[in-house]
Amino acid sequence: MAGIICKHPFSGEKVQGYQGRLKRRDIFDIAIREIQNHSKAVYKKDFTELKGKEKDAILRDFEEDKVNITTISPSGFFQLLRSVTLEGAYSDPLYGGNKNMDGWKMKNYPGSQMAYADIIEKGFKKVKPQSLQNHMNH
């Protein structure tokens, strides 16, 4: 993850990712509160009441470190939020995200196939995605 999320003496190199004392849930608690505060300061509305472009602008302010927060790095949080969103959208549904394999269907990703032996010699064939869950108890 690029950027340092928490400002403290335990900061490592960017390639090492987050090196602080805060747990991920604590970072989210702080950041969600700060998103709400920034939304009220800029638009006089709760973040959930904003239109799409306004929400984008608030998140962009975090991405570009335009929000003054002393406890966490706004851009570090944005990178964390982006990462967990992608993980949730494209991970195996066995882990709780990617409901109905919709993320995989959007990308034509076949998921966890046990083998392609029956189709490999037959040219391109769109394959219905499968979760790891499909292979359990077999």
C-alpha cells in the first residue's frame, strides 16, 4: 500500500506498507468520522446525502491529502479504502465479498476451475465462474 496511514514514530518505508499501532478498524473509524466532518465543512451535508460527484470530490480530497487530519494520513486511508474495495469486489465469494460472483462476471473471469482439459483444445469458450465453495465437500 502506498503512503503511510498513521503519523507516528513507527513509520517504515512506503514499500513496507502501514507500520503503525492502529488496527484497520480503528483507521476506518477515524477516517469515516473525518469524511463526515469534511463533507459537512464543504457541502453542509452528511456524506451519505451527497450526490455522486460531490462524494467523488470528498474522496479525491483524501486521495490528494487536501484534508488536514493529525491522526491518520488521508491519502494512506484512501489507498487502504481502494484496496479493500477491490478485494471485496474481486475476491472469491467464499471470503464474503463478490456476491454471486458479479465482479468476476463483469471481467469474464472464470474463478476457481479445477481443470480446463475438456475445453482446452476446442478454441475460446466462455466459462461460467466457480467459487472455491463449489469444490468443497467433493
